[in-house]
Amino acid sequence: MNSPHELLHHYGGSWNRSHGSEYLDVINPATSEQLAKVPLGTKQDVGDAVRAASAAFPGWRRTPPEDRIQYLFKLKQLLEDHLEELSLICTRENGKTLSESRAELRRAIENVEVACGIPSLMQGYNLEDVATGIDELMIRQPLGVTVAITPFNFPSMIPFWFLPYAIACGNTFILKPSEKVPLTAQRSFELIENLKLPPGVVNLVHGGKQVVDALLEHPEVRAISFVGSTPVAKYIYAQGAAYGKRVQCQGGAKNHVLVLPDADPETTTRIVSDSAFGCAGQRCLAVSVAVTVGDAQKEFTREIARLASTIQVGNGLEDDVRMGPVITKESKKRIEGLIAKGASEGATVILDGRTSNGSSSSQAGNFLKPTLLDNVSVGSALSATEIFGPVLSLVHAKTLEEGIDILSRSPYGNMASIFTASGAAARKFRYEVPAGNVGINIGVAAPMAYFPFSGWGESFFGALHAQGRDAIEFYTDKKVVVERWPKEWSRKF
């Protein structure tokens, strides 16, 4: 990784050069260093990968589940053994701090662990004598070739929302990682080679929209998973459905947190700060709007500004850094424009991150400091725009009911949190908020791997989510068998 090199696709058990000639530079967002060149794959690359996955499917689906998960046990140990190496790669290409990368890898490993339970999770059910002498049973069978298209913000975790469940259920799998952060996936596949899986069970294709469209259109691809922005999620969901595929698409977010007067001030501000500015605000569960209720306004506003101003911004590999850069120079420019838009719409800029250029050792990077916008109008354009950066908007409500109403106006529904000492307020919030992931005194309500990563509204398109039992439902077809064995027939043999 010391000098830029051309990345390869992986399919059919081997590494393969792209059929195309276009490449993108992979850039370290903290230093602007060129790390590698990633191919913008072609329709022919996709065709080769799908053929390899299709050829592997008949043998893989007949492999007993108990045998399939033995590969996952080995994969878990490989990820454990290389956790520090993968974390370093993740930080270099994504920009997040090393501690954030390590935590992300832990979540990836957690999904592998859960998928090791497939012999139990994939079981069907049966009932004898649904009618006299007739039994009925439901069995689960794998789909075939499955695909995941994953984003830049979690290069190691999100691919493992899908890969272990897909192959444990007996499917073959193709990963299309973000072209902005392909190195973590590349190294993960180098490690996966050590598992000696049958060729074609897992495959890797790099690229952009041309690769995505080829995967959507290919008749042998049965299911597609996507995580990214809402406009792209809508496109993939619509196109995938038009081509008859099973599709799950996680979109964008505008996550709100309600802060009640009875919430513990110190704990609340610390957790909200970590949620809003962790990973430079580039996670789909980051709090982007804090709604203070009643008397909570003055103290929370003062304390969150004080705490946010102390966050050290810089290269995520430096020990004292708590927030890294945003992913690209274009992202930085877009976020700065949205801050300016908020100010033009009447918001007060309490803390302006546009004045920062990061730590002294990382002047070339895409750095912003934490930003606070106060009194953001609920009806403004910014209030409905996913910023996806280290910007926290402050909104004030007189009552809990008004706070829930403000939250409910958002077209998104990925996450909502409340901070309170009142069980009654927490229950009302949990019961009424239109969000798929709910936090009670939790700033990032990220479900454990054995629960689905939920999402509502413009944040999710589909019926079955990633992780947990939803993953097993998504990656299998149900087959219902009704059978009768008349006694008189047995006399013939």
C-alpha cells in the first residue's frame, strides 16, 4: 500500500484485471495521498462474475448448512487476527479515527457470528394432519446469485451485513463496494481466499454506475441489497423491481433527538456530541437535529457548543484526534454550502466549522470542524436535507408533543432518540415516533446483528431489512409442501 497500484476484480476463485480501461484514484481524505487506482468495471466484468457465481450455486446449495458455517467460523478468526490491519486500511481510505474503524470491524465480526447460527435460523416448520393423513411443511431454500452494493462510510461493516448471511443460507454472492473506499474490501477478499471456499461462492467487482446497472439488469441475479443515499436507493429499488429481483435499499436520514428538561445534562451532551460528530457525521444513524424541550434549551445549547468546540480534528491515525475528515473535497464543499444555506434561511451559526483546515500535520485533507446551527426553521429546506457531515441543527419546542410533531414532519425515518428520566415520556416517544430505529437515552441506536437494521419512510425501500432474522427471510425462498401417503399405494411396491 506504499505506492498506488491497480486493483483487481475477484471472481471464480481468482483475481482478474478489468475488461475496461477507466480507473479512479483512491485518495486518503486526510492527506490527499493517492492510495491506489480502482477500475470502473464493465458489463463484461459483471457477466464474468455472475457466470462464476451461477456455476458455483448448484454445488454450494447442496452443501449442508453445518458445513457451510465452518467457513464462517474460520472467517471470524481471520477477521479477529487481522483486525488492526483492516482498521488501518479503513482509516486511511475513509478518514475516520482508528478507534472508530476498530469498532466498525467489531460490528462486522458480530454479523459473521450471528450467521454461524444458520442451521437453527434457517429451519422451517411443519404440522401433521392438516387434514386426515395429510401433513404440511415449510422449508427454506436459497435464491441463487445475490448482490450487495455498499457505501463509503462503513467499508468493513456494511458488506458483512450481507455476505455471511447470503452464503450461509446457500446463495452465492457478489460485492460491489464503493469506488471511493475499495481497499478494505480488497484486503478482506484476500483474507477470504484463505478459507478455500469453492470458486465463485464469493466474488468482488469494482466500479460505478455501469456496474450497478449491469447487476440490476442481469437475469441470473436474484436479489440486490443496497446502502447509500435516498435518490440512489429509489433508483435501485425501482430498477431492481422492474427486472423482477428481490430488493432491499437503505437510504438517507435526518435523525432527530429530543432532549427533555429532566435529562442528565452531562451525559446527554456527551452522547449527542459523539453521535453528531463521530465519523465526521458521515453515518446513517448520526444525530443531525437536536430538539430541546422547554427548559432544556439554554443549558443544552451552551454545553453542546462547549463540548463540540473541544473536539480535535485531524488525521484519524493520530492518537489525540477525535474526528477525521469528510470523504472528498466535493463533500466538504457541499457541506460548507449547506451551512451557508442554513445561515441564509435564518439559522444562527453558533459554531462554524468552515474556518478549520484540520491539524497542522494534515493540512491537505478534507477537514471541517463541528458546526452548530441554532434556531433552524422547521419549514426550511435545510431541515429536510441530509447534510451527512459534522453539522448539528438545534430546534426548540415547548412540549414533548410539539417535539414529536417536529420530528414527525421529516420525510426520513431511520432513527430517532430521546433523552429523559421519565418512563412515561420515553414510552410515548417510542410508541409514536415514525422511525425504524429508536434510542432511549442512546445517541446511536445501532441494532445488534441479531436484530434487523430497521428504517422507515425515505430511509428504507423494501420489506426485509439487513441483519438478524430479516436476513434469513431475504436470502431464502419459502417452499410449502403438502403430502399424503395413502396406505393402498404402498401395497404396489
